[in-house]
Amino acid sequence: MTMLALAPMDTTELTDLATISRATAFEALHRAKVDFTVEKTPIYLPNGRVIPKQWANVRTDTGAALGIVGDRYQVIQNQSGLDLFDVAAAQGAIEYGKAGTFKGGAITWLQAKLPGSISVAGDEVAKYLLLANSHDGSGALRILLTPIRIMCRNTLAMALRADVGMSIRHTSSAEEKVRLAIAAVETAGHAYAQFADVANGLHSRRLTHSQVRAYVDAVFPAPANEKPSTRLENTRRKVIDLVDNGQGHYAIRGTAWAAYNAVAEYTDHHRATRGDESNRLESAWFGQGAAIKRRALTLALAA
């Protein structure tokens, strides 16, 4: 085990692509230079013996070990795992966009844009799917819905139903992958229609200053039986300011939609995050940033 050198956790490759009309996933990954392959290799002890039932997932282009997996784990290559929507792309139903990696390639991701957008009283939200393929043994191939508010590029949570996000196990058959991909597109359509109704409902609800304060305090709570720290109070003040003065808020200020977007803007663009901007993006999609926004949406619906 000690002979492995895992890739640095703060390493990343992030390529900004213009949306590629009718491109295949392979073309999008190739342009982003994340079309590498991964193979399972034995793990050796210093005495030369192989560790049983454990394998290292290794990038074939760099030799970097991305994670430890078991016997049953099957590698889903980026090219064959992130091509789930190629048929839809060929038909013009979606367009591939950005691609990149987190943690030196342990997670590879590819965005796909669905046609049209959600209009929240003139505030436009673009509809995206995110495909994320992991090579570190941490999870399955995931399909997430990641709406983006066009005015300020906030990524918005969709914690409306437990089955909005879908996953494909690394032990899944090719037939099961295709079936789940078709189901994901159908789920995305229904979920975005639901989100449009919810977002417009939030826009129609006015909040007083005291209600905004109570909402922000609930999204960013103090530990039990403790007074809010100076850092926490500064966070709350910043978010409250963004409710009125956030990007594009001149048309939505005073609403529950503005309050929710203030949390999203703070989380995506102002919240302190370790490492570089790719760490912030990873947090916004998969980590603490995503959890904050899910909580913010749930509380906004109840406010």
C-alpha cells in the first residue's frame, strides 16, 4: 500500500469550451484534453507480494494512481461512460459544452445543455445536465441536473425530489446504462418543469426584512447552544446584502427568489474555499456548497 503515490488532491484540469453543436462526447473530451483512459493494476507490498482483492485505478497517460477499488469494480472509461447522450446530441436535443476534471482526474465531468430555458418573471435559468465519472472508487457514474442562472452564472440546487439525480453503478451492463440514460432525459424534463413552477412561486412571494433575516439565519445556523461567531455574522450580513444588491437583483429584490439566489451567489462566488477556482466549482456541484444550496431551497419553500 505504501508504494502508491496518489495524485495531489488539489490538482485539476478545467477547460472552458464553447458549446459544440452536435458534437460527440469523445470530441468534447478530446478538445478539453480529458480523453485519457484508466486501468486497474495490482497493488504490491514492499516484499513484492500482491495485496489480494484490491486494485489501483491508474491513468495510463500519466501513471498517476487515482484511487483504490475492489475486485468487482469495473472501470467506466471517460469516452464510453460520458457518451450516454450522444444520440440526443446527434438529434440536436442537447449540446455538449464544458468538460474537465477534479483531483487530477479522479473525477471527470462533462456538461450538456438542454434546449430552452426557464423564465422566472424574465429572469432566465439555463437547463443543464452534468455527467460525472469517478475513478477513485468514491461513487458511480452520476447524472445531475445543474440549472444555471444566466444573469450571474449561479448554479442552483434542485432538491425537489430524491430521484432527480441518477447514478449508474460501475458494475452496470451496457443495456442498463442505455436504459438509465433514456430515463434520465425524461426525468430531466419533468424536473425542470417542476423547478420552473417552484421558482416562479418563490418570485411571487414577498419577504419582509425580518423574514429575510430569519431565513438567512436558518440557512447559516450557529452551532447548538453557541452564540454566532464574528465570521458567521459576517457571512449572514453579506448574504442579506446580496438579497437586494446581488447580480441582476434589481428586478427580483424583495422576493423569496432573490433570497435563495443570494445564498447561491454567496456560495458560488464569495464563500471562502480551499484551493483554486476548480475547488469552488467542485464544492458547488458535489460538496459543501451544493449542500448549502439544497438547504437554502428547502428553507425558501418553507419560508
